[in-house]
Amino acid sequence: MHVDSPAEQDATDLISGAFSDAKELASAQIDKLKAEARQVGATAKITGIGLAFSIVAAIMAGQALGFGLMALGLPTWAAFAIVAVVVGVAGVIFLKYPRDIAEATD
């Protein structure tokens, strides 16, 4: 029967402890990543809801502008065409120059 010397036992304990610590650190890191993923998911959900409300508000604002132009005497088609062109041009500007706009608003 082979009996480990104290030096061998210390080395074995040291290696075992290192593996145990590494396992605990990996487990803690995985738990942290899971918590962060849940937080990102919740944030994405709230952002999606906010975006949906913003889209509805933008549609209603466009309708209000169109009806406002109609009240000023423009034909229906012209009033809504003006609103569509203005919003379309703004959209193209935002799509064509996103970095410039982002830098200007910082």
C-alpha cells in the first residue's frame, strides 16, 4: 500500500483547491451572465413596448397634421401627401446620415 508523503498530500490539496475555486468562479460567472441576459431581455421588452407606443403616436400625429391641413382648405389628397413627403424626407435624412445626426445630438 502506497501512502502519500506530506508534500504529495499538500500538492494534491492545493490542486484540488484550485480546481474547486475555478469551478466556483465559473459557476458564479455563469450565474452572472444569466442574470445579465434576463436584464437585457426585460430591457428589450420594455423598449419594444415604448417603440410601439411611439409608432402609434407618430401615426396619430401624422393624421392630425393631415386633417389640420385639410381644415386650412387643402384637398384631402394634398394634405396627406404633404405630410407623407415631409415625414419621408426626414426618414431618408435619418437613414442616410445616422452618424452625423448622432454626433450632432451628443
